[in-house]
Amino acid sequence: MTDIDLSVALVTRNRPESLGRTLQSLRAQRVQPFEVVVSDDSDPKYVDEVQRVAERYDCRYVEGPKKGLYPNRNRAAQACRGTHIRTMDDDHEFPEGHIEACLEAIRSDPEAVWVIGEKNYSTGLDSAAIAGPGEIHPRGHTVIPEDDQHSKAIADGSAIFPNKVFSEEGGYREKPWAGYLYLELGSRLKSRGLRIREVKDTHVLHKDENKRGVGGNNNVRGVDSIEKRSLYYTIVMDSFVYHPSISSMVNCLGRIVVDTIKRPRRLFDARKAITEVCNDIQITKN
């Protein structure tokens, strides 16, 4: 592949000021992406202002599906026309040379999925530390991969995908849950034979408004019922469908059993997640 067109698929919701800072940082880059698509899931009172911000920075504005984060990520990506799609969030900023580093990585391996680490409020925005993207562990937490050039790690809002991930693989699972479905995508893509590699020459600054930046090694145990379903779904898909082994199955079931013993209502969440797994397996077979 000689012609690389890098599209940015940026999702936003109810944060026009933060979106403006992200786009200002992006447009300050010496090398610009092929296009920037802003998919807006905002409530009605924010829509006009968000659209004005997008247009001010020469972005293509599309209306989000209003069905949650991952349907919105898919909407943004499917509106892109480039050969590669760079996911982006509305609370990110970028160091000098960021887009150049992204393009250099793509040129070195155009068929790979590339993921990007971040500096956040946990690492310190001014520190040298960069939180690398993590991959799902069957016990329900993320770990730094042993080989960051051949992993199943995904940086949710900081990844670069060949466009076939959305045109052929369907992109993110669209479930009525927030949380950890991006980790399911990483596990699925690795099982399909795609290389997932970490870009080493750049990072993002994750300036989330709640100052609770999380890196790739975050623990995901303290989540509510809806997010628990996304967690159970992800570890069951990873352990029983994409990368099955005796140890992964035991670890996965052990996590769910411990959770349900501690809080019996988690059994309902696990049933919901497993039902979705069975449905998706059946759809794939058909």
C-alpha cells in the first residue's frame, strides 16, 4: 500500500469546550490528517454549539446514533473515507509531531492495528511516564501485554485501524452497555489474525474533566451493574471464543463465581452477558 489517507473519527457528547481544545490541538499539528469526522451524541441543548465548533475547525459533522459510546464510535468510523481510521475522544490533546508519528507507523505496517499510549492525571501530564494500552485478562482486569508489538490491547480512543475493521469486521460490538467492549474488539481482532502493535514515538494527553485518567493497567472491578455486563461479556468472549484454554476458562468462571457469591444479583448480569455471547456466536455461524 503506497497511498495512506488517515481519517480521524472523533466522538463527542455534551462537551463543546473540551471538543474545541482537542480540535485546536489537532489543527496545530504540522502534518494534518486526510479528514476529521466529528460524530455528535449530544443532548439537544448542546448540538448547535458542538456543530459550530466542528465547523470552525474544518471538520465534517455527523449526527450520532444516540445509542451509547460504541455505536457512536462505529458511526464516526463508518463516515470516514480514508484507508485508515484513527479513533479520537473529545478530551485528548497531542504533542508536536503526533500525526507524523501515526503516519510513519502505518507506512511501516499498513495491515496492522496501531495503539497509542497516554499521559493522564494518574501518570502526571508533565511526567515522562506513559500508560500503555492494556489487554483483557480472563480474571476481568487489564494487563500490560508481554509483547506490545503482537498483543490484543486496544486504546479505546487512541487506536488506528485499517478501514476493513469497520467495513468487514463490524467494528465495536453495539451493546446497551458502556465499559469494556473495546477490549473485546482487541481480543477479536487478534483472533482474526490482525497484528496489534503499539506506536512508540508519540502519545496523547488525556485531560478528562473529572481528573480520573486511567491507563492501560487499570483495575476494572469497581463498576456498576451495566458495566459489569460488558465486563462479563468481554471475558467470556475472550476466554471461551477467541482465545480458549483451560486456564482462561477457569479464570473467567472463577471471576464470575466469586462476584456472584459476594453479590448474588451479579448472577443476573452474568446471565445477560452470556445470553449476548450465545446470540453473537449464533449470528456468526449463520
